[in-house]
Amino acid sequence: MIEGAFLKYFGIPVALTWFMSQKTFDGKKPYSFLKSQITYALRPKITYAGKAVKLHKQILNETITAVRSVNYVPDKIY
């Protein structure tokens, strides 16, 4: 994959450390930014009063009847 022990064990860690110390995302250091992104991705998204809501699947077998009147005349003419 990566050839050369100097690059693999010294160059990449130094470059990564320098990058992590220089950049900021939303005013946060990258490790803090990544931590907040990971915790957001893992926590439940649907909440009510700060607590997770467990959704139960309900299958409704109700029939819907649509009725159309042919003789419908509105009271007002616009």
C-alpha cells in the first residue's frame, strides 16, 4: 500500500497532526467537530421532550369511500 517506513510512520502522522491543529470547523478543532458529527449520527433523531420516541408500525385496513355528486350546484357563483 504505502511504500517507505519514513513516510508511513513519520510523514503521515506529522502531516495529520499539523492539519488537525491548524483547521477549525464551526469554531471547533477537527477532533471535536468529528466527535460531534459522530454522536449526532448515532443518536435517535425523533424525540419528544428530550426522550427518544419508539415508532410502532400500524397497518390500517380501513376502506375509504369517495362519493361524487353529479347534481352539485354551489350556492354562490363566483
